[in-house]
Amino acid sequence: MNRNMLTMNRTTTSIVSSLTPYCQNGGLENGSWNGKEGWTVKLADELDNYSDEVDNTRRRMVSDVITKHQIAYNGMIQRLCLDERDDDMSFVATVAENLFSDGSTNWGRIVSLVAFGATVCQHLKEAGREGCVDQVGVQISSYLLNHKKDWLLSNNGWDGFVEVFHVEDPESVVRNALMAFAGVAGLGAGLAYLIR
């Protein structure tokens, strides 16, 4: 699978899994995305291990952004009057265009867009409109693939996302520090033994 196709699959997979907690049926069924009529993206076997790391990083970052900016997102939802709109979710692409209108693209803005989508999905789910949730994922992933694909490719795709937002596992940090200490202590004891 070439890099371009892999980035497209990873983008769709990442966005879909971002919104999955907000879907009644999950949106991702049997390894394919069924959110838009006639559009099915088969997932490559090589994405299995990869997607866990991306999913964990993405979930953490989206959750952090929603928590930090919950009031702003809720205000946006109220201004959009989602309860009065029909099932057309194209406004999500309009929000994306506005978010990137100054020409600046970075992972933080992409996370913000996904966090906005997750907030919209939560509202739709609470309003009993779960059928619209898949379209939110389609709008976000389509926008990113149609307008930000070159940026994604030049920034190492979703591997770059994980690199930017990587957090060391606290247990491994402590383990490494203890091993370093034990190594230095062992070296010191060995030298002391040799000097005697």
C-alpha cells in the first residue's frame, strides 16, 4: 500500500474512531466505513497495531481539548441551532474551512476540529439523532483528505501526530530511572571492589 493510500486509510480510521464513542452503532463495522453511500474504505492489516497508538493519543488529546474548552464548544453548538437543522451535516465542513481560513495548519487545529465533531456528535446522540453522527465523521475526514492531505503527508501522517503528542508512560520513566541508578550503583560497587 503506497504512502498516500495509507495516509487516507489512517485519516479515515482515526476520525471514525474519534467519533465512535458518540455513535450508537459505532460507525465502523466489519473493517469498513459505511458512513456515506457507496464509500467503503477497507482497512489494511498493517493498521491494527498502529491504530491503537493513534487511537490512544487521539482520545487523550480530544478529551483534553473538550475538557479545557467545553464552554466554548457548547456555545458553538447553541449558535449552530442543531435542533432546528435537518440531517445535512455540511456545516461541519464550513466550520473546518473557518478554522483553517488563515492558512495555518497544525496538529492542534486538527485535534480541535475532531473535538468539535465529537461535541456535535454528543449533542446529536442526546437529541436522538444518532443517524447523523456518521455524516459528521464523513465531513471531517473528507475535509482533511481533500484540503489537508498534502500537509498530512509532509508532516509524517498520523505517525507525526503521535510523535507530536507522545507522552512517556510513567512506569517506563520510573523503571528507566531505577535501572540507571542500579547500573551506576553496580558500577560504583564494582570499582570499589577492584580498588581494595
